[in-house]
Amino acid sequence: MSKVFIPEGYKMPLTNNELQRAIEFIHADFQHNLCARLSLHRVSAPLFVDGGTGLNDDLNGIERAVCFDIPDVGTNGVVVHSLAKWKRLALKLYEFPVDTGLYTNMNAIRRDEEVDNLHSIYVDQWDWEKHISRESRNIHYLQETVRDIVGAICDTSAALRMQFPALTFKPEREVFFITSQELEDMFPDLTPNERETEICRIHRTVFLMQIGKKLKSGKPHDGRAPDYDDWELNGDILMWNPVLESRFELSSMGIRVDEESLDRQLTERGCNDRRNLLFHQMLLNGQLPLAIGGGIGQSRLCMLLLSACHIGEVQVSLWDKYTIDTCKKAGVQLL
């Protein structure tokens, strides 16, 4: 059942035509800003991968990938959930030097997603990955990269407001850093989502670190696959959404696992069977570049900067009847 919520008195600040031009502007401007700050170059990327290679992102380990047979190839293809693992392999294949990286436009289908104002079964994001040195595998480098991404978002927001004066949302440039354990200690009686909302209500732009490992409560703050992010060196970029009056996740990212952290996390999560997959064998044998990377939601960023209340206002997807009827009644146009 949909959990759509339309704030009282909500109205999209732009006309339909202005909205489409603004979406185009955000895509072009943010890509430029991100590449300039992180030294990235665009590459082509797959919509689907071989289901037997271990290259697909398993997310929380329970989501079903869209799978189809390919008779002429003799294997099954799976539509990517994200390109978290493929990008690291691409760094090697495309011979990216240290301190440079790639980005690509990633499109995915997440058939088991619970749709609401922020979630759709269609996912579009800027997936990026950067080759780093062993010396850069530290929290300082992670935080500086987060500041660069937030800076790119704020620069795009400022340019967007110049082009479309009806838009008034201004993101907070200063980032507040906090670990998932520190957040649990601060709000022990709240759920993880409620904790995120409260910390964003106070600090507006937050990087929540160390997601995936167990907290003192016995559970992780949120699920993370054990074979791409190092759970000690990852996190989510969150901003305050004044339209929905809630926290708003824009990016999941982190310094990627090396041989030691992959070994530890596979064991902790009980996923030792993955050690036999091609990607994991290459990583455990030290054959892949050390890396940092993540995904930045394209529709999410547009939704926030354009003060939209529903992701369906900035992307085309499929919705249940309740969502369609609720939005129509409130004058919210789904694309």
C-alpha cells in the first residue's frame, strides 16, 4: 500500500514547461560541478549484467533483481540494482590513474521497493567511483569528498535559483558529521529514520557515518551489502527537506572494502559463499584498485532543489491507484 503524503497547501512553484527546463539545467550543471570537484570523467555503463558474476549490488540482500534469459548468449541477465561493484572493475579496465575516476548515468529497476513520496521502482542516479591510494583510506579523505559533493549541490542550487527565481530552497553548505552509534546514543528511543529526521532538523546537512555494522543495540542502523563499502568508512548524505519536514537522503557512499575489510565483513554477514565469485576473488587477491565511490539520486536531487513533494513530479514511473488518485485530488501532476 502506498504511503503517499501531500502537505497541506502544497503547490509546485514552477509551470510544467519550466519544470522540464529546470530538470535539464540541474542535470547539466551538477554533472559539471561534480566532475570538476572530484576529477571524474563520464563512461558508458551496463543496464544489466551476467547474474553469475557477483557484479550486481545486493543492497540489503533480500531485494529481487529483474532477471531474464538471453538464449543467444547462454546466460541470464539481471538488471542492476546499482553499479557499486561494476564501477570498481571499470576503474581497472579503463586504466584510471590514482586521484581520478568515473561517473555514469545509472538506471535501475527495484521491483520490491515500497513506493512513497521518495521511493519509486525506477531508480536514476549518478554513480561515481574514484581510484585512491592506500594513504587515502581514512576518515579525513572521506569527509573532504563529502564536502566536495555538498559543495557541488549548493553551487547548482545557487545557479538554479538565478535561472528560476520562483525557487527559494537553499541547502546548507556546512556538513555535520556523526556516526550511526553516536546518533543512536543521542536518540536511543527513536527508530533509525526518526533519528535521522531529528539530527537533520537541527543541522540541516548531515553525513551519517559507519552504516552496516552492528550497533550497541544489536542491530545495524541500516542495511549495507558486505562487499563494497567499508562499514568503518562509509555513510549517507542527508539534507533537511522543508516541504516534507523530514530528512532527505541524497547519497549513499563510502571508501570501498580492501582485502582485509572484505574478509571481515563477509564473515560477519555470513556471506562466505561469495568468496568464489569472480569479483570477490579479484578483490581478495588484490587485483582491483582501491577506491571511493557512491550514488547520488538524480530524481532525488531534482525533487529537493525544485521543492517537489513527490518523486513522481520529476520522473516517469508506475504508481498504484491510491497514489494516482491522491495526487490528482491535490493537484500534484505525476509525470
